[in-house]
Amino acid sequence: MRTDTTVRDVMHREFLGVSESDRLSDAAGLMVEEETDCLVVVRGGESVGRLGCRGALGALLDAEGSANGSDGLTVGDAMGPPLPTVAPDDSLATVEERLIAEGVDRLVAVEEGEAVGVVTAGDALAAGAPRTGDGALDAAVGDESVPGTRRGGEGMLGSDGGVDPASEAATTDASESPTQGVCESCGSLVPDLVTANGQAVCPECREV
């Protein structure tokens, strides 16, 4: 897993944005057409709000009974507060923390005061953002193994990909307690291997 991935690597540079003065019905139609539930409201290049599908629908329904209907409604009439922001050079771990802390499913990437992209929770997961908090899995980095696992070297594998009989035989603990295995001297399978001169051998070969 790469841990140096940043927001810039995964953000959507072409995101759906509307202005405060756009007609609300047009913005609602854009959400339906693009199959999204949120639009970024921008003023120039600055993110100043968000338009969610519920906010848009609620405003349109409320306007049905009015004299002018929904014709006069703009995005500014229904938009909510701006989405939380991150910097393009922030790590995906930072993205994950912000998504959880803010309770949102997307963030706006801002550089020099302008919105330059959007990163979603799905983007972070797809890129393998590291999990944080209790129960987090310590991922393997380089040659370091995941805690609780063992890596076998080539010398431990037999020609058929299984365990080398010689390695299998060397199952005696440091106190020389007998264990079952293959004698490294005569090749016999015996129930009471012991260690002698660094080898796991049967009692007969040990006495030789």
C-alpha cells in the first residue's frame, strides 16, 4: 500500500459547480442528469456553499404554493454551508479524518483560495487510505510483515512448494524436548526427535 498518496493524486479536477444566481430548477435538473446528490456552489473560484438534493427539493416543494412558483428561486435560496476543505498536498489519512470528523462524504480541495477539485470517500477508499483508530490494521511496509504473521524464506520451502523435511524436522524447542519429525541424519520419521549438534535427529543417530 502506498502511504505517500495525496489529495492531488485522486481528486476530481472537473467537478460539478453552480453559482448562487443560477436557477434552482436548472441546478436540480443537473443533479438528476449527472446522478449526483450534491453540487459545489462557487463564487468566482471560491467555494461558498453546497446544494444538496434534499435542500433543493425542499425549496422547490415549498415554492409550489406561492404566487411565483419556483421560477424565481435561485441556488442561493436553497444552498447550505460550504463543504469542508483540504489542501491538494494533504495525505489521504487527513482526508479520512476530515470526512469522519465532519460527517460528510466529500471534501473540496482548495489551493490559493480557489476550489481546484473534489475528493470523495469512495476516492479515498479506492486509493487505499490507511485506517485510523482502534482496531486499525498495521499494514506491511517494505520488508516488514504485518504483525501476527510470519514470512517464510526460500530455504524453508521444499521443491514442491511445501515445507522442507529438514526444516520440518527442526521442531525441537530450546530445551531439547522431543518432538515428532524426520531425522536429519537417517531420514526416518520418529516420534521423539532431539537436538544434537544443531540437528534434529532420532535417539539412535544421536548415540552414533
